[in-house]
Amino acid sequence: MRIEVDFARCEGNGQCVIDAPDVFDLDEEDNLIVKSYEPPPEHWAQVEAAVRSCPKRALAIAADGAGAPDQVSP
């Protein structure tokens, strides 16, 4: 699993930080920080929740880090 971010869409709402604080953070200017683009399996459920809850749909998951992202249903 690899996290894909469309930084042009991201507005720094922080919902991903609430859902997956071990994977996402915001800097002092509300810019998204991805702590790990390939999080360990114990964080996958949190990342999937973050992808589903992103109000701007700026997050996606790619199965192997290449190709089209997997779809995560809302």
C-alpha cells in the first residue's frame, strides 16, 4: 500500500490527521505532511478511513506504489 496525495487539491483541513495521526500531520501553515507514504500494515485501516473522509478527495491508495490508485469507497 502506498499513499498518493494530490497536493493541489489538499486544503489542510486535517481530517486525515484525526483519522491517522501516525501517518499524517500538518505544519504550522496547515500544509500536509505525510510521515510515511508506505505505512506498515497496522496503519492501513486508519489510512483507508483518512482517504474516505478527505473532504477534497486529495488522498488515494495505490496497491504497489505504481499505477492507478485503488478505490476506497466512501
